[in-house]
Amino acid sequence: MQGKRVVILTGAGISAESGIQTFRDNDGLWEEYHIEDVATPEAWRANPALVWGFYQGRRRQLQEVQPNPAHNALAALEQGLEHMLLITQNVDDLHERGGSQDVVHMHGQLRTLRCENSGHRELRMDPADLTDDFLTCNCCVEPQRMRPDIVWFGERPMHMEDIYAAVDACEVFIVVGSSGHVYPASDLVHIARANGVRTVLVNAEAPLNVDAFDEVHLGKAGEVLPELVNAWLAEETA
Ligand code: APR
């Protein structure tokens, strides 16, 4: 894998062993909440207090969780490879706290909030920012309400031009911890495969798009990924 252009896409499964719920497992977040109640622009308009409370709870949880060995393994891989891009569907900050330097959050981030007036982002994770009270921005003359910096269903994922360019140019495409349910993230492996590149999956179970992968490693990312990363870094430069 040395010298090759590697793109990695992670999903909720990589944070599961850190104690962050996934979405579609039996104990997943979408078993507890309806997407249309807490993760759409219409929900935010209709019941902002419910949506805000949902995200404030997930933001508070960031203080209680730690990166797991899978996050650390991807940071080690980034250090060991010349060309690696880490794209995540996750909105937690565990990749960064696990040592990854360059993380592309295509579905937004919990630790930042966005001014509803200007669209400007602020890092707002002080204790005073984590109550259920709405927060206002520091960028407008008249402070405006801030919204979660999250891509809701029906909104366009972020950084897609860069993501498609990276996937089009990559020579290895690896997915860790995603069920392959949500477009356009779930389509990236098909683009890579159409380009004839090596596609690798690390997941607890076979996801919807499992047939698109050349190599499938079923297991817990925290247990499987560290060994795989050591093997990938030891691979002779082909
Ligand atoms: N190690 C590896 N894989 C795991 C682990 C683990 N410890 N635990 C769970 N998984 C796998 C599950 O088998 C499942 O295939 O992770 C996947 C999680 O799938 P989802 O819960 O659907 O999460 P994800 O694919 O990231 O969802 C994509 O959907 O709701 C939206 O915006 C949200 O970013 C999210 C997107």
C-alpha cells in the first residue's frame, strides 16, 4: 500500500467501541428516534427545541467518550502512508482525538455550530454551550440563533467535489464501519470499483454494498483494524 493513493471512508461502526451508538444496529439511534423528528430541516423548523435537545445530548456525550484502537490505527496509517485521505460520515471528533491530522467530515460535526444568518461556523464546546438553551452567534451585529453544524437528510453533504476527486484518483479504497445505507457515501465504493481499484471493507457484518468489495474483513474495527494496518504498512511496495 506504500506509495499508493489511499482513500478511507468511515461510518458509525468505527465509533461503536468508544460507546457512541450507531444508527441502524439493533440498539441504534434510529431505533430510539425518528429521523423525520430530529434530523431534517423540516424538523428543525417545526420543533427546534426537540432537535436542539437531541444534538446537545450527543454533543455532551463527546466529553464522556474516548477514541478506540480503530481510530488510533487509522492515525498510524496516515502517518505511515504518503498519500491518504480520511473521509468520515461521523460527526464525532474521535478521529481527530485519535491522532488523525486531516479528516473530511461529509455529514458535518457535533463540536461546531453554524450561524443561521451568515452560515459562519464556530467551535462551541464550552460547558455553557452544552445546556439545552439555544445559543446565539458571535458573528452578527444582532446575535442570531445557531443550528447544529450537521448535514440533515435532504441537505447536500459537504466537500463532495473534493471527495469525488479523491475517489476518482485513488488506487485503494477502504470502508470501515458503515452499513452502506446512505447515498452518496454508499456509492463511493462503486465509483472506486468502476475505476478498477482495490476495494477493502472492515465491518462487523456484511453491509448492503458488500458485493462491491474485493476484500472483506468481518469483525470489530477496534480488534481487526490495528492488525490490518500493520500488514498494510508492511506490504512490499508493488
Ligand atoms: N466495528 C465495525 N463495524 C461495526 C461495529 C464495530 N465495532 N459496530 C457496528 N458496526 C457496523 C454495523 O454492522 C453497520 O454495518 O457499522 C455499521 C453502522 O451502520 P449505520 O448505523 O447505518 O451507520 P452509518 O453507515 O455510518 O450511517 C450513515 O446515516 O443516519 C445517517 O448521517 C447518518 O452518517 C450516518 C449515515
